[in-house]
Amino acid sequence: MIKKAKGKSSTIDWEVADVNKLPYENNVFEGVTCTLAIHHFNELLPAFKEVFRVLDKGRFVIFTSSPEQMKNYWLKEYFPDAIEKIC
């Protein structure tokens, strides 16, 4: 995904990092989004603490869904294999 993203935009610094040990200073971001990814986290609390460490009075927006919700999700029509893997 990062390789594809880098091919689409060179104005963004695309990076791969461990959510439990982010390579950023404290209080450097004005916002963080997490989109359909928390199912990859081993534990939520340490990951969320690390995200809040790098936030500076910003917002942490989490977009997620349960496996039950994903079974009826509209993207299932476009990405059936991917949806089945996470359900």
C-alpha cells in the first residue's frame, strides 16, 4: 500500500511505523486518523497511549467496525476477498 501511495503523491512523507513505538516527538500532530486498522493492534490501550503522546491538542478519529457490521458493508461488493479475510 505504501508503494502505491508513494507512486500517487510525492508531496506527502509516507512512512511505515509501529503504532506502539511511533518515531515522532511528543505533541507534534494536530490530528490522527485510524481507518479500519485497529484489528491489527495486539492491544488497544498501549497503541492509543502512543497516539495521544504524539498529539498536540488535536483529535484522534477512529473509523472501525465489527466483523458483524463488515458482513453487510457496502465495500464488500467491491472488495469481497479483503472483507472476508477480516470477518
